[in-house]
Amino acid sequence: MKHYRFFWPLLLGLALAATACSSPNAPGAGSDPAGPTQVGSGQPPQDKCDAAAAQFLVGQTYVPAMLAQALTAAGADQARMLNVGSMTTLEFMMGRVNVVTGKDGRVARVHCG
Amino acid sequence: MMMRHILWAAVAATALTACGGDSSDSPAPAPTPTPTPSPSPLPVSGDRIEPLDTALFPRSAQVKSEQAATRHVPAGTPMARVQLGPLAVVKSAVVSQEKGAAFKIGEGRDVSATASASDLAALLNWSATADGGLVAAVSFVTDGAQAVRLGVLANNIPAGTVLRFYGAEGDEVVEMSAAQLADLRRVNEQGGVTGDAARLVWGPDTSGEVSTLEVQLPPGVDPAALQLAVPRLSHLATTAEQTWTQKSVESIGNSASCHQDVMCRPDLEAESRSVAKMLYTSSADGRSYMCTGTLLNDAKGSRTPNFVTATHCISDQATASSLITYWFFRAAACNSTPQYDPSMTRLTGGSQLLFANAMIDTTLVRLNTQPPARVMYAGSYFGAGVLPGLDVTGIHNPMGDLQKYSLGQVTGYAICSGDSCNAADVNTGLRLQVTWQLGSTQQGSSGSAIFAQSGSSRYVIGTLWGGNASCSGGGADYYGRFNKAYDAGVKNWLQ
């Protein structure tokens, strides 16, 4: 589970300086408080992911059960939900399918990695 | 033209003026322009290491030391063959044929016939070599394997001994010296591995169902001094090369449309040759990953293959040992995807973990195999002159695709813990925040370097952790600050 929070209230005193100068903004703000969730196949790694087979999820309102659907359809080892705009590390896991949800709660994209 | 010539001193002065910086947090003197790098080794010039471009060397000197290994057992010499027969049970986890694709990998098999040093010694039929030494070999047959990997237990390997591994006729011969075996044992033990596990070395994949281990002793060494066994081998349904190469080629064209082909920027050609796509298996979960890393020059210009990436990619020795790198994994010409550079070279052999710091998210490994000719050993800047407003260039393999570049600016500093980052100042921040004006990053870009320019040279100043930048625009990425990693220990390997 990944959880991205920026404690901007703690930086209130620096707000003016942050505005005047170039300093980190708040990427991840507005992301799902629960953070990304993921499910695994429970099988030894196969390093496979066929995102094209899970594209039927795009446009649908996201519900957690979709992760299992994506996992099965993509033949992947792991399925992960990410919010558009959430912060994440950028390693590419070969057997992972990512279900990316938009601000409207619908699945915006399904991709491997 | 987004890429600008950067005068760091001017940037620093401007930023400090705008932000009211005082002497207490003033950065160290900014780097001054430097001449075009020459092929000769260059010393540290205070706050940086210059790049070293081997493409500028005479062709004969482009590769540090590589000579094709050959078999040494005389033709016709009787050789013991250890027959294991076919695998009794093909476990479902070993071979998956779903959707017609065979992925992987292997099944371990015990080899009782050579489980101990005395067992193996009894099978070795020694012949004299031209230099007065001895050579012998033994073959292992595991029916139906597409490739075999031998697990060698090296309890005592006299100095000067060479092990060779090869498969079918015409297969590449891979050598391991006694010194390399000792190094691997040392690395294992330093990594907390003990007992036989520290002395067990897995040879390379050899093609076909027959794999041969050849042992050559130097003159004057009694074979009784050799304590070597092969207690285990891996029966591979698909060679790692087939699997990984297939996956690498499948990745071409997979990145998002905003990414910019590095081959469309001739001025980045040299830096492009310092960047490699990484494939590795995590010891934590046994899964396969892709990241990006960059070859670094050291202060002596020694061409030691020090390679920098992210700690969340590689953080332990077992994972470092699995590393495979792809060099010149880039388009053959500007926007020629999927045609890739014919110089593309796959490098196996793994690496030694030298430094890892999760807070900075920077890892340094040393590749166990020398990179191909014409690579560039990138320069690095470890001073404190990287300030907001600095232009940076990222070179990476998003989604495992051919190399792309991104142009952006440093926009601040941060301290990150887990997946959360908080703004920090120039002194306390361990990461650089970067926003992009052209291109972006994606999965697979982790570990890639950002370069900043000074004079006519570019220097690594950070390695990618991640962020929320995307081709949709907005967001930011965070890079481990190279100067912090340098001070925390990387300097011990680059000086």
C-alpha cells in the first residue's frame, strides 16, 4: 500500500517564500487517502502482462473487484490501482498491471509496469 | 530550443537573490565551464568528475580488456558425462503455455554424482596444457533442457585456476577465474551469506541440454588441492537470453507519445552511450523488473564499470547479482522506432553492490562484466551548486522502450520517506524536485540520471525515484541528489 501525503499545513510559515521562490509543490495532494491497492495471483512469478486484454475496464466506475478482473484478464502476477496524479516509484514490474483511476472515479487507463 | 547552455554561477546568484539566501546556506562555489573532455584520465576538479568518452579512444583501446575465451580440453580427450535424464515432473509453475507463450524458466536438479569434491575429482581426466598446467572437463546432460546453468561449490580454488562453462558446439565459452570466485565469495559473505551458500556460484546459461564445466590448473598445482563440486544445476525450459531479449524487444514502442527520441538530439549522443536499460530479478519477491542506470567515470578514469541507479531498484547483493544491462538500447536513427541501434549489446554477469541509501534512493554497483566498446563513462557533479532554476536533461528507458530524453528544471528540494515527500531546503533536502517542459518519465525510468550542463560537458546530478509527472502535464518527479549520495559513501568508490 502506498500512501502519499504532503504536510503543507506544517509548511504554512514558509508559504510566502514557497510562492516567491521555486520550491516543491504538492504532488499527490488530492490522491485517494487510502492510496493504491493491489492484489496478487498467489502463483510463482510468470512475468506476463497483457494490458490490451484488460482495456474493457476503461471508462467504467472503479470498484476494488476490478483489480481481480484486471489480474485475470491481463494474465498478470499482480494488479495495482493508482490514482491519476498520485506519486509512485517508476520501476517497471514485468508481471504487474496497473489500473489508473481518474478524478471522476472512472478507470482512465490500464497499463503494464 | 529548450536546452540551454547553463551558467550555474549565474543561476545560483539569481536564485539566492530572489529567495533572500544568506551566507549560512550559501552553496559551495558553482562549477565553472570546463573544456571538452579528452580521452585521457582526468582528475577530480574540486566538485566533479569529468566524463570519459571511450568512443574518442583509438579503436584498439575502446574495450578495457576483453578477449574471447576458448575451450582448452584437447579434442578427443575422454570426458565424463553425468546423465540426469529427463525431468520426472514438469511442475506447472515451471512452464506456462498460456496464450501460446512459453515463459520460463527453470527447475533445480540435484546432481548426486558430483555433489562432493571427491565425487567430482573422480570424474576429472586431466590432460597437460602447453604451459605445463592441467586441464579437465566434465559434462552434464539434463534431457530436454533448452539451457543449463551449473551450480558450482567452490570450496578451494587454487590461485591461477580458471573455470570454463560452455554448452553446445559453437556456444560462447565463459570463464571464471579463481580471483573472481574469491571476490564473489567475499561479496556474498559481506552480504551476510554464510557456509556453502557463500561459496556456491551459479555459472552462466549454456545453450542446449549438455553443459560442460572445464577446469584448468596452472603449472605446479596438484589437482588434489582443488576442492570443487557441482551439487546442483538448473534445467532451463527457456534460456534467460531468449526470455529477456524477447521481453526487451516487446517493450519497444510501448512508452507514451510525449517521450522524445534521444537519437533526435545529436548533442546527447555521448550521454546516451552512458545509459543502460536494466533488467533484474528482485530477491525480495522473485519478480522481474526494469529500471535505468548510468555508467559513471571515476576520478582516475580507470574505466571501472561503476553504475548508478535507484535503491528502490537494487538494494541488496542478491538482486545486484541478477542484473542484466542493455547498452545502446536506442533507436537506429531519429524516430526510427522500432528499428534499434545495431550496436545494442546485452551484458550479463551481474554486479556487485557497492552503496545503497534508501533515503537518497541512490545505489552504486560495479558491473562484473566490462561494458562494450564506445560507452561513455558519465561525469558527475557532487558540489552544492544545484539550485532551483537549473536546467536538466533526463535520459531513460520508459516502459523499457528505446532511450528517450526529457528536458526540465530543478524546482526545489525534498526529503522523502516511503512514498511521501516534504519540502526541504538546500541543506537538508536529499532529493531534487524536477518539473518537465518536454517529455516526462514512466515506469522503467526509475534510477535514470538527470544531467546538468556546465561548459560543454554534462554531469550526473541525480537519480530518479519517481513522482507524479506524466505526459498529461503537471506534476513533478523526485531525484536522489548525487552530491548527498557522494558524501554518504559513493565517493569511496569514485575517488
